[in-house]
Amino acid sequence: MDNALEFSKRSSFKREILLEKLYPSKIILPMKMNYGEAAVPTVKVGEKVLIGQCVGAPNPGSFAVPVHSGISGTVTEIKNITLPNRETCKAVVIESDRKRTYHPSVYARNSINVSASKVRGIVKDAGIVGMGGEGIPTIAKINMARRSGVDRVLVNCLQSEPFANCDFMRISESPEYIIMGAVALAGAVGVKRIDVLISDNRKEEIASLQNAMQMSAGDYSGFIFNFKYFKERFPQGYYGLVAKALYGVELKEGETLESRCKAVMFNCSTVYSCWEAIADNMPLASRIISVSGENSEGHNVLVPIGTTVSEILNTVNDNIKTSKRLVWGNCLTGLEISDPDNTPIIKTTSAISVITKKEFNTSSCIRCSRCEDACPMELEPGLLFNLLKRGLKEKAKEEGVHKCIACGCCSYACPAAIDLTGTIASYAHTLNKHKIEQNKLGFTEHSKINIGSVSLLETFEEDEVIETDADASDDIVLPFEGGKLV
Ligand code: SF4
Ligand code: SF4
């Protein structure tokens, strides 16, 4: 991975002592924030809702996840919304009552034993999805891992995008939740081995996690933790690159980390949310996001999901607010925000990046090969761009265009300011989307996930069987009291 980009000098965040919390005046909750289908609103205009209350539920048999409110207040509107990722769905608008009242279903569990099937049920009901990007329902991933016979869980602490730091803030804030969440997920998958993937320069976060492991060692006896250290490079945490770095394998078309490497990977913020759901019965209704600009120190804010971009920017420093271009996500792979008043943070939004708009003068390719050096998938972006511009799509396929992960590194590196990513990634997306439709897997989007021959829909539905079919050997026992490990 020597050819990936290093941003360490440009993306450093100050170390924040306290996590800033934002209590917005309203939230806009889209019913589709996940890979799959949309939930259906379960509340009506005028209805009062509380923190942690379910406001959207899946239609029976659909590949959707529940949606919960992160504020208490009144439903003022149910409307159609189009997000920057071009998803259009219904959204529930809730005006805050400023009381921050929790729904009775949210409570710190006292001493209990949690079986593996119970963990799977909690994760499903809490609407947890992969928070590192694609939003795959975590229950589907757990079940796919079980079906693939994996032997370990990987906890992805490899956040490497420039101007994004929320995963590290989460580790600093709640390392014990990540450790116990990893144990719970390993139990839910049915494995004992947990590998924590983290950059070797993250000394404080490594120390926090190791300390939490020692503190809670009695609670996970029988589970084996290992740390795997990486060099901080972008886009280090992408699963194809993890497969290469850890196992020396290049995933072929149709192969997954689960099927080829017998490992399943969860983002560390997702792992945190799983334990929050188990220990506090709190569904996924808030998240940390990084807010940053090119010319300012970034920082992290804990926000209820559905908080609008404009309300977040109004709470952060002026330096960021005065910039010109808003990006939903990180500055390399994020999507432009055109209407910050009506654009909410969703379960997968890790950052808002504010970028000074520059006018680039595009010139011709000077054959410097910087794009090749930058491409983590070892493609030749300059060549692919040329082939696609000349309509030679078959030749581009032979050159592996479908492997593009839309990381943006080639465009970033190109001195001629050629729109390499836009051209290559959108063609790769079309190709992969077509393939998925042909496979009749039931999904038409988010093509860059290599789902191989396993249907996520099938694994998602499989849980209904698991819930009623737990046996004694399936049990994991996680003792804790009042949300604190004992
Ligand atoms: S956007 Fe695609 S082609 Fe460009 S560097 Fe990333 S993976 Fe390679
Ligand atoms: S980085 Fe840009 S100029 Fe250099 S070879 Fe690639 S496309 Fe051409």
C-alpha cells in the first residue's frame, strides 16, 4: 500500500478534551439511511415523540432497518426528501421540545446475561448499520459472516480520510464500549478472535483501547484480542485493501473478506453503537461527525441523526462557516451539499467538509503517472480515462475499471486537474450496478460493495430463524451493571 496517499500533515485534528454535543431545534429523519430499502413512517404529524422512540419501521420482508428519534418533540411534517447521494425517500421532521426526554424503552440494563441470538435481535431492532460508509445493516453482515464460516472479527479503527476524525474521538470517549461491543459482535458471529486494526501513529487511542481491555478483561475471558498496526494512509480502511494488507490476497470478482479471508470487519463507531444498544437499550439515533475546513482546525460534534448541516455549521467556528463549498462526507469522496437547511446528517455521515472552491484550469495529460502512483487499486487512471473518453469501454473493462472504489486519489494527485474519478468511478458504478441487477440480488445501488455470491437480503431474513433457534452453545455471557462493566 505504498502508493496510497498520505495526508497526515494536512488532516491533523487538535485533540479535544471534551466532546461537544449539539441539541438541535429540529431533525429531519430520512427513512432510508442504509444499504437496502426504506423504512415506513410509524408516526403521524402532531404526534409527540421521545428520544430513542421508533419513528420508522421496515415493511415485513423488506431489507430495511428501523429509524429512531434522537430528540424529544413533535412531528411537524412527513415529506419527501432527496439526499446528496440522490436517494429519495420519506422523511419525518421533528421539532424539539428542548426537554430531552427519553422513551421508556431506553434504560441501562442491570445485570443480565446476553445470548448471541439476543445480541443479534438487539442489533437488528436498534437499526444499526455500518457507520463507516455504506450503511449495510449490521445484522445482515453478522449473518453473512456466520454463513461464510468466518473465524474472526476485525474492528476497523483505520479512519484515514483527510479532515475526518470522528472514529478516533469515539475511541477516546468510550474505549470500553468498543471493546465490549467487539466481544458482543464476536459472540453474535460465533467466533472468539478479535483483531483491532489501527494506525501505528495513533498512540493515545491504542493506549485507551488497551487500557479498556485490561479493565474489562474478566468480562471477555475466552475471547482473544490482537492489535494489527498499519501505516496511516488513505484509503487504508477499505476492505479490499485490508484483505491485501493483512492476508496478502487480492479479492477477485465475487469474493469477499468473509468468503476469502474468513474475517468480518466492523467499523469501530458501529461497534460502539452495538454495545450502546446492548448496555443502554439505546438505538442508533446519534453519532459523532467531524466538521472541518481546509483552513481551520477541525473538530468533532455529537449530533442526533437528522440534524441539518446548517444547524451544525451555525454552532461551529466562523472560519468554517465562511467557506464556499460544503461536502457531505470527506473532501475526496464526499458529495456536494446544495441545500444545507434541508440536508440532514444520516447514520453513515462521518463528516462535513468545508472547502474553498478553486477554479482549476484543466490541461492535457502530461503522462506524469502520478495518478497511477496514487491509485490504491493499482489501476492506471490516466489510461482508463482516455479509453472511456474514446468510447473503448470493453478495453477499459479489460484494464479493470470495475475495481475502482471511487476514492478520489487520482483526481487529487493529477497536476492537469483532469476529472479522472468522476469519469472512471461513474462508469464502474454503472457496470457494477448492472451486474447486481443481473444477479437478482434485489439491490440497485451502492455497487462498490463486493457482495459476491451471498445475498444480503437472504442473510438479513435468516435472522428470523436464528431468533427462535438459539441453542446453549450459541450463548455468550456478558455481565454488567447499569451500563458499567462489572
Ligand atoms: S478513484 Fe478509482 S481510479 Fe482513481 S485512484 Fe481511486 S480507485 Fe483508482
Ligand atoms: S496524473 Fe493526470 S497528468 Fe499525470 S498521467 Fe495521470 S492523468 Fe495524466
